[in-house]
Amino acid sequence: MFLDSSFMKTQFILNKALQAETMRFTVISDNIANVNTPNFKRSDVTFESQLQRALESENPYPFKASRTHEKHIPFYQPIDYRTVSPKVNLEYNTVNRNDKNNVDIDKELVDAAKSTMRFNAYSSLLSRQFKKIGLLLRG
């Protein structure tokens, strides 16, 4: 009951988002540290698009499709948002310099600033959620 509430769903998503930003900042730091390493390929973290796909899959199609046999492939399968987790992707396709390093320091610094702002926003929202619990418990 409580575990399936929108409050717990929000808590779970904010927790995963904080984990994603922590991982993203670590990856960005690694990219910046290797900006002058020959043949180094930058990495990136994906999370938001996976989460969006999972949340959108909770709303079924506007028409109903039924299976006439249990071995038929289901027409629609929602993605459980609890299975979504941040993933690190290595970027092989781009080469910016002659030493085959594809790290752009300006892009990494902008990404680090964005990541920091998102982390602060998520932690602020999580803090507000905990304050709501405190207000409910106090009566």
C-alpha cells in the first residue's frame, strides 16, 4: 500500500536520479583528468531517457489488444521504473584531435556545472519530501 504510493515512487526516482548524477560527475571527472591522454575515449552517463521511457510506458495504448493464447507475444509490456538504472556509455565515434582523444574540456566543464545543478535540485526535492514526512508525523 504505502510502498506503491506516489510518495514512495517520487522518493525512489529522486534517489535513482541522485545516484545517476553522482555517477555522471565521477565520469566527467575522469574525462577531465584524461583530457591529454592519447587515445582516451570519453564516457557519458544515460539515465533520464530510460526513466522517461519507463514512465511513459505506464500509460497503456488508447486501444485494447488481447492475446488469444498464452504463448502469443504480448502486444504491450510496460517497463518497471524500478528496473531503470544509470549506465556508462563509452563514446567511440567522435575524434576531436590528432592524438585520437575525443574529450572537449569546454563541454566537460559545462556538463559538470549542469550535473551539479541537477544534483542540488534533486537533493532539495528529496529534502522537501522528508520534511513532508516530518510534518505528517508531528500531526
